[in-house]
Amino acid sequence: MNRVISADWVLPVDGAPIERGAVAIEDGRIAAVGRADELGEGVRYEDSAIVPGFVNAHSHLEYAVYAGFGDAVTDFAEWIRLHTERKWRIGWDEYVDIARLGTAQLLASGVTTVGDCSYSGAAAVAAAELGLRGIVYLEVFGSDPAEAMGHFRSMRERVAPFESARVRVGVSPHAPYSVSAAVYRACAELGLPVATHISESESEVRYLHDGGGAWSAIPWLVEPVGTTGTRLLAREGLLGPNVLAAHCVVVDDEEIRILAEHDVAVAHCPRSNAYVGCGIARLRELRNVGLREGLGTDGVSSTPSHDFFDELRAAVMFARARERRPDGMTAAGVLELGTLGSARALGLDAEIGSLVPGKRADIAVVSLAGSSYLPWEDPAAAVVFGGAPDRVVATFVDGEVRYEKGGFEWHELTAAAQRARRAMLAAPAGAALPRAAAAAAVPRAR
């Protein structure tokens, strides 16, 4: 469908803001960006800004109803143990129900593309059904490459009917503490996009070094390797431009240089890192060496919501607090981080992430009506600090409206996902799984 949409401002991200701007859409792509008096007003959004659709570089859509599980436990390892135990209590239908809710929440927050690490592959089903663009990284665990690849193949066969140019499959060797170097190598040999978790917490780094700390009580981890995850993967030749590393909170100067030398992308998840007490990533240092960096919400297991505006604001606040200066991160800078930056991190910046003729028409329209940011002074600041999911008027993917305010049957989505949450909470926390279930389950940590 061909159309023109216009608003008070258009924020292309890689160009200057356009007052009374418009975007022309033809055959799912952006045909032109300019002033409304040149392109026509078409559908006019008053008191609003048109921005590139947000790109959530790291999430777990199957966790959309995990909020509050293990809040304020004393160690990250114990938090992971609790989530693993509860994850094993539900099955495929429940994973899909939860992922559908998570996908709807992203679209309602102006997110048009996701990089999702998926335990079961249900995220691919939900994204295909609801129209979200994404790379769904199918997660693998363990020490045995044959077993891990067998599990990957079974998941890929299940989601194959949902793969398309819009929903692609990648692989996620979970983390260096839960995946051996041999399994990482088997994943690399698939030739797919790779996402992994690296140095999220001090306790996991300690475990990797010497097997000490709270992590030693988790039975499904791989053996300690005597070094950090970054150094291990670099030594084994397993870092490269197709690797997306989530978190990277506990990395030293040398590790940052290693990541940059191998052109690894990083997904910054400030709310998640803070919520589980892992710290604040060294965003300035990571960016100063030229790393491709994007922004992610992580899962609602470790963050309160899929609210991407809250993630943008957290990135600004934490960067400013860490740097102790108000220009430690600007509104325009974080808007770039959550759109074009995340697109670069996912290797999709040729197609999405900014409003440029020829790119896919992935667009969010954010209303500031009734907010304290009108009349306009700085449109980027208004969107970042005044935006919220309930201010998203419409979300377009490939030029089609995938979300319009009030358009989802939220009651049905929420009810189905809440049934899955009830199943996870049915047994008391800490209760052992039945022996057969424990033996059959694939470890799930993040």
C-alpha cells in the first residue's frame, strides 16, 4: 500500500529533524522523506513525531510474564537457578502464548525489530503472526556438540514454517559458563547470526576463572576455563562481526579492545543490569573504541517491562550518572542507539534503523499530546523523555500498520500468558522437579 504520513516532526536519526515533516511509503519501503508542503500531508498526526521503528537488540519474548520472579535474591546465580526451575514447568503452547504477549508489547512500544534469544523458538511464531521483524536466535546449551546441534535442528524444524525475509533464524550459544568452546565452534560453523551473553555478572566471571562462588551449586554448567568469556572465545577464534554479545558489564580495558578488534557487536541492557544488581556497563569506553552498540530490554524476567521508552531513559540516566556530566548521553544520542545503533548491532542497518529512501518502512508515530513537552523545543528530547507505550499512535513494519493504539485484543493475549505464569508458580519455589522431567529438560538460564 502506498501512502504519505506526516507529523509535527520527522526524526530521520541519521539526518537533521524535519519540522512539519512527512514520509512517503511505496511498496513497503520509504520512497521520500521531507517537508509535508513538498510531499503532501497524507495522514496527519497532530502533536506527534515520526521516528524510525525502535530496534530491540536483545530480548527474551518468552519471559513476558516472568516479572518479579526472584526479586532481590542475594546472587545472580540463585536468580538463574530459580528461573531455570520454573521454566521447566511449562511447554510449547505456553511458550507461544507468552511470546505473543511479549511481541504485542514490543509493537505497542514502537519496536519494529527484535533480536530475540529464544529457548524454544516460540518467538519466531509470535513475530511471524503479529508482523514483527526479527532475528530469532535459537538457544543451545551444554558441552556436547552433537547433542547441542541435535537440539538446534529440532527447534529449527519446528519454526521453519515461520521463517521469512522478515523473520530470520540465528543461533545463541547461551554463555561461556553454560556452553563449551566445542559447542560454540559448532554454532559458528552453521554460518548463522550468533548471539551470546558475555560477562553479565562478577559472580559468573569468578566461576569461569576458578569454579568458586554461588555458581558452583548449579549442576548444568560447563567446567571452569580459567579465564573470562571474552578471552576464551577470542583464543578459540570464535569472535567476529556476526557475533552479538549481550551485556558486557564486567569487562576490563583489554577485553574491550579484544571485542573491538574482532568487530563484535554489543547489546546494552541498562535496566536489566541494574535490576539484578550486576552493575552499569562502561558505555562510553565501549563506544570510544568504535564498537557497534545497540540497546535491548532483555527479558521481563530481569527488567520490569518491555517499555522501550523506559530503556532509552535508563540508558541516558545511567550514562550521565556514571560520567557525572549531563552530556554523558544526549536524547539524540540514545535515540540513535535504540534505532540505527541497534540495527548495526544486528547487521540490519542497510535495511532499517533510520528514515532514508530505499530502506524498509519501519516507523513509529509518537504523540506528545497532553505532555509537558509541548510546545516543542527539542523533538528528540520530547520523544525520549516524554514518550511511553500509551503515547504510541501507530507502528508500521514494511509500511503496514502492525499496531494501532487500542488495536490489540489485550484481554485474550494477557489471559493466555497469565495461565502460563500460574503454571510456573503452581509448585513452591525450591521444590524439586520430578526426576523424569529434570532428566529430559534442557537447561534454561537466561
